[in-house]
Amino acid sequence: MGCRDVHAATVLAFLSGTASVAGLLAAVLLPNWRQMRLYTFNKNERNVTVYTGLWIKCARFDGSRDCVIYDPQWYTAVDQLDLRVLQFALPLSMLTAVSALFLCLIGMCNTAFVSSVPNIKLAKCLVNSAGCHLVAGLLFLLACAICLTPSVWVIFYNNYLNRKYEPVFSFDISVFIAIASAGGLFFTSVLLFLWYCACKNLPSPFWQPLYSHAPSIHSYASQPYSARSRLSAMDIDIPVVTHAS
């Protein structure tokens, strides 16, 4: 078994990375990073909840799904520092993770469709599959750090807003989606690092190749002579048949 084969670990890493990027995309687009709940003491009016995202802001009455106030230009006038940082951090994290997925896909396609016997004329153009997975693991780890740090900061900044103004702020579901996606990116990078470092030593079926290479011409090469084949004819016991008189 060798790292030149497509393993279950690399396929699972690619799927995990894809799911993490999808989670980041959902967190970026959803207007659910922070809620600001405004209460009224008038019995004839309803409470209002303001949903703040990275790009839009929406205000809704309790029990209604329609936005009373919808601001699609919110991204140009964000007045909260943590959300402004996230506007740059999350797209950068997605771009880094997509680059890692591209490298991981190149490594798997190279091992799946390239012959195990390299062409000497194309030696300078060959792709190092193990190197692709290693660099992809580093990029996934970088994407995790870029995404996780500002996402966790939202929680602390939310507490800061409650102390500075009134306890009407709360973080919303997008924070959990972003943190979970960062965890998926970290899991993907660790999986690729483990495959790169230990795939030649671990006997678990999880690290075994998903397919077998077709036998190459080297499989039919003549084997080295054994010690017995190098003996002279005098040293080999040859049975002698004698005729009875």
C-alpha cells in the first residue's frame, strides 16, 4: 500500500471540505448574525426584532415573516466592527478553502487517471499527489483560522454591546454555522495530515486504496535467481534410475 493510490481518507477529506465551504457560504448569505430585540409597552403594538447580517438588515414584527424595514445597502454602512471584519474574513476563508479543494481534487485525479509507470519525457510536468494533499491541508488549516477567529469574536463583542447599551443584543444562527464550518475545515486538514504522515504505516482498512492498480510491466520482470539455482549440476541431487538385473 502506498500514498500513490486513492484512499478513503482523501475522499472523506474532500467531502468534508466541500460541506464546510457550503456551510461558510450559507453563513455569509444568511441575515442572522445578530438580533436586536426592541420591546414596547404599548399593548396595541408588537415587539420588533432587527436581524443583522453581513450584507442586509431586516426588521420584523413578532409573528411575521415579512420585513417591515429591509436595507439591502447595509453592507456599505455597517457600524459594528465585528461584522465589518467578517465581511472580509469569511470570503477570504472561502477562497482559501476552495483553493485547497482544487488542489485536493488535482491530487486525487492524478492518482486515479495517471499510469503508475511515469513517462520519462513528461517527468517535469508530473503532479506530486502527496504534495497536493499536504498543501491542501495547510490551506484548510489557514481557512479555519481566518473563519474561526472573527466568528468567536462576535460572541464577545455581543456581550460588549449589551454592557455598553442595553441587553437587547444576541448572536444568531449564522455564528454557529460559521464555527461548525471552521471545525469541519480543521477536521479536513487533520485528516489530510494524518494521511500524509501515516498512510504507509497504518493497517486500518480506512487507509487502504479504493482500487487496485493494473499490473505494470515490472510485475512480469524476471525475479532474481535463488540460491538453489546458482548451484552447479554436481551439487544438485539428481535421482538415478537403475534397471534390476
